[in-house]
Amino acid sequence: MLDGRALERSLLNLVLNAVRHAPAGSAVEVSLETGAGRAVAAVVDHGPGIAADILPRLFQRFARGIGTDGGTGLGLYFVQTVAEKHGGGVTVESVPNEATRFTLDLPLAMR
């Protein structure tokens, strides 16, 4: 069953994380593309990036390690869980001190 509110919160979580980690005055890029029955949303910030040793556990419950922003470590776990519940997924690519890109990939219709 489609949970529009959870999907909305997932995308908002990605955007708010990007804003939180982006340097003051820098842009956060948000894009949405559709095609082949899928919607792909991307959120990019040009902040400090995510260290390579953190990336493998980034979507685990209570995973932290990106600064000391006081987060619970549950936001990205929630995003991944919601995406998978809806037949999709979330990925991250990060280059320290350059950019971090989260991609949320979802089917346009539930089966």
C-alpha cells in the first residue's frame, strides 16, 4: 500500500540533511526525473562529504558519524526502509570536500 506521507517525509529528510551539511551560502540541488515507470529524485550538497569508512553503515539504525549535528541516526534508516517498502531504494555517492548525492529511486506505480 502506498504511503504518500512517508514518501514525502523521506524526501524531506534528504533535503534537510543536505541543507544541514552544506556550507553557508552554497546551493543544494534537488532534481526529479521520471521514465521507464520510475521516479528518481536526487539531492546534492557541496558540503564536507561523507568519509568512505562511514558509507557502508550509513543506512543502518543509529548510524552517525557525520559531524556532531545532534541527529538521532534514524533518518536515513527511515528513508531506506520506506523506499524498500515501496519497491525502490536509496543510494549515496560522496567525495569528501566536494559533494554528496543521495538518489531515491521509486516505481511510479505499486504492484
